[in-house]
Amino acid sequence: MEIRKLRVDEQPPFELLLQADPSEDLVKNYLKEGECFIAEIQKHLIGVYVLLPINKERVELKNISVRDQFHGKGLGKRLVLDAINRAKSNGYKTIEVGTGNSSIGQLALYQKCGFRIIGVNQDFFTRHYPEDIIENGIPCKDMIHLSQDLSRWNFEK
């Protein structure tokens, strides 16, 4: 699998981006300020993530998504680790990520990759999304915020 920055002459892979965040407006907004990275196997798009600077010391991992047929193969973890390494190599001190209270798999993945829960934005999804989101049989209402101190991160590809 190769992970590379989306070229300026390429369209963002909205079909994958919208799997991770169903709000096209929100996705378009953070694509304006962030950097989009795509994962390919033999030139076929299989995954995506966005790094969105918060300030010169903090960056947020947004919209990590892997095509359904590639779930369960460790590719999501590889994308998260790639994002962490890029953030650290670009001089950021902290990387953050947010996910829904109902996103059980994502919460586990982020914690396995060294993220720690730092807060909850109650009713985030009910305030920002017009339709109800249900995952794993759980209503998605709250945004769980996680963070990682990159000075403690020592993984290299």
C-alpha cells in the first residue's frame, strides 16, 4: 500500500470521505484548509484521511476512511500511524481526533494507536447533522475527543 498526498490536479475522493463524515459541507470546509492523503494498492484508491492544522503546534486527523472490502486488514491502523508520523515530521506537538460515541471500532483503533480521551462534546452530532446517525445499534450523539502527545511518539515507517 502506498500513501501519498492528493495532487492539486486530482479531485478529492468524496465517496470515501462521505463514508466517514456524511456532511458534504463540513467535508468541503476542512478540505479547503487541510491536506488530503490517499492510500492506493496498485493505483487503486482504497483509503483516505485529512490532516487539518489547528495552529502551529496542533493538527487534527479528520475523516479517515477505508473501502468496505478492505476492512479488517489493518489498513485503517496503517493510515492512522502514517498520519501520526506525518504530523510529527511536520513539527506538530499534538495530534487530535474526534469520533462519535457510537463508533466503537474507531475508539478502539485510536486508543491502540496511542490516543487518549480528553473530552466529550455532548450532542455534537444532533446539533450539526440533520438526520439521526445510528452505529452499532447506538444513537450517535456525542463527539469523543482524543489526543496524542507527539513528543512521546517514536514509531517510524
